[in-house]
Amino acid sequence: MKILIVDDETIALTSVRRLLNRKGFENVDICADGREAIDLIRSRNYDVVLIDLLMPGVDGLQVIERTKPFTPTTEFIMLTAVEDASVAFNALHIGAYDYLVKPVDNERLLLSIERAYERKGLLTCMGHAGREESGFGISPAFSDIVTGCAAMKGLLSYAEIMARSGSPVLITGESGTGKELIARGIHRAGPHPDGPFIAVNMASVPETLFESQFLGHVRGAFTGAEKDAAGYFEQANDGTLFLDEICELPLNLQPKLLRVLEEKIVFRIGDARGIPVNARILSATNQDPDQACRDGKFRLDLLYRLKHAHIHLPALRERGKDVLLLASHFLNEACRRHGKTISGFGPETIHQLYQELFPGNVRELAQWVEQAVLLSKPGDACLHVPGAETKDLPPGFGRSLCSLKEDADVHTAYVLAQTGGDRRQSARILGVSVRQIQRRIVQMKENPRLKSLMSDMWTGADP
């Protein structure tokens, strides 16, 4: 058994390692830094990690969040002097196996390690079973995900294990990284793959219609209610309800959602009878939900209900050679749709693929390839750089050395310029909500360069 002990106190490290060595555990490493622990856990495939909660820099919870998706069968045991029920609850829900308060009874610690190791063996067997079913290292449930990236395969393995539990899963990542594809894969790998999959964009639900759309209503409940209507929870019964852009849900509506999640009963508008519902809840956001809680924009108790497991999808720029693999996949799809025969990419196109940051991630790459296929000439054997024959970028929109955030802002500004300031059209192109476009415009006004580029857009027609 390979064990790692992570604690910023030297005495704790040496005393626990001595105890384990005396009990016959020889392969025991120690680490006094959270950041170093992340690298060790990702690279050395530990069976069990004993980790302190409070450490300078990166704490124990952050270490678990950043490593569990990449090493789904590694078991974490939290050791801390802080006896806090909410912290313990959070630790268990992000992937810790156990939560022990210092000073820890030696026998209790050894028992927890043995049980964690037994669970690791069970999860490993489950993972091997899924890989054998697919024959390609990826479960058939996630066959829509195109990847050769080891980190992504680790995420898919973790997602498959969590799918079988039937518990709520929160999926985070930038816009265009494939959060809904992951959600659909979890649904297919879950307990009710034949049940309905209902996807709802929370940013598009008007506040005044929230109860009607989610809880349903009976005939005559309000003007225009001509017949009974089931809400999203009922529609997703014995299936999955996917709440996309969950952090866009207004704060005043969050208690209503929380109540249904806790009680698993809905009351249609105009009906006092409760209707039991059994829908698995998956949610997604391109924001940082923990930061939203700290800012007072999202309820912590609701986050706990949604975040029994957490999957964070990497940006396309972090997936290495997946860029070319995905581009080839989209090329085949686009050629089939448009009746063209193009065998691959020209050298200059491959070079540009790896140079582009793609702030819109996989969604933007798909549009990039689609545009190139449409612009290709009859007889072209290879795909060339899109945009070579299109109009030049507006002045000031050229590439420059800047942060990823500013690059995303420049891309947003460019799309707004091309659409004449149309927020709705820009939101569709960028794959975000109109509300997110509005929020980004407010932030962009503080950038002098973008303010000068977009001076004509700030007064564009609001949706």
C-alpha cells in the first residue's frame, strides 16, 4: 500500500509515519506543502493520502479538489484539529473518505486506512470493468467525448464512478469545454440511463415563471393556465435534471430550489397535494461557485446539495494534442455535412491550431473548422487557415501579448463589433447567456484599450 502524509507540522509527519512503519506500512511518503502534494498525488498514484486541513498556501480541501478528479481511486483521510461539522461535510462531499479530529486514536486511524484501501480496491475494479466494456479506455457512456489526453481520461473515469452512485454532481469549466456532454455521459452511465434527460439553462428562466416551469401548475391556477402542466422536476422523474449555468439563478429563488432538493416533493401552483419526485440533479457553471458563495451571491447550503461530487473540465489550451484530435473529428463531421472531401490540415493550419488560445474552447474550435470547410475550394486536399479570404479584423483587434482574461475580452469585443453590438446574437456565438455578455461589457469598460475599440458598442441596442 502506498501512503502519503501531508501536514505542515514536522512532528505530526514523523510521528504518523513512525506509527505506520511500526504497523508494517513501509511505502510511506511525507510532504509539508499543499502545492507539492498536488504534484506528488498526480504523479505517484497513492492508495491512501492522510492530509491536514489547515496549511499555508493551499489547504487540504483544495488539494483534494485539485487531485481527486485526476486520481479517482486514491482515497483521502482528513486529519485536523478543527472539529467543524460543516467543514467535515464539505470534505466528505468533495471526495474525502473519512474526517478524523486530532489527536487521533491510533487504532481508529489504522482502521480508517484499512477501510479506505478496501474501498480503493472496489473503485479500481469498477473502473477496470468500465474500460473493458468500451475496449478503448473510455466507457461507452462517454463515447461523445473525443480525447487522447490522460488528464481527461482520468476525469471520465472519475465521472463514470460518480455516475453509478446516483448522487448530484457539479460540473465546472470555462464556456465551451463540454459540460453538457459530460452531464449526458453521467446520465447514460447512471442508475436510470433510459429515463428522461431534461436540460435547463438557468439564465433563461424568467424569475416570474420559475415556479410554474420547475414545479408545474394545475388548470386555472392563473390566467392562461388552460390545462395541467408538469414542471421540470416531474418531467425528469426517474431520470436526470441538468441545471446549466446554475450560478445565474437569482438568490431569492435559491431557497425554492433547495426545498425541492431536500424534500423531493413538488407542489404544483394551485394544488395543495405534494407530488414525490425522483430526479437525479446535475448542475454546471463557468463561474467559481465557492467564490459566488463568499460574495453572497450563492447559498452555501444549496452548493452542498449540488456538489456531492465535483468535476472541473480543463480548458482546450490545457489539453495538448487534443486540439488536433478534435479538429480532425470536426473536419470529418463538417465534410460529411457539406459533402466535401478534405483529407487533413495543411502545415500552416496545424501550426495555427496550436498557436490559437481558443477562449471559446471546443465550441469555438468546432466553429473554426466549420468556417474553414465552408471557405475551402473544390479540389482542396488539405484544409487551410480560415479567414485568409475574409475581411480584415477591425482596427485594434490584432493579437498581442496579454493575459488570458484580456484575450477573452478582446474576442468578446470582436464578436460584438461584428454583430453591430447585438447582445443576443453575440451571446449565441460565444455560447454564453445575455446576462453574462452584459456583465462582461461592464467589466470591459474599465479597460482603456477595449473602451476605445468598443466606444460605438456600449450604446448598442439592449435585448
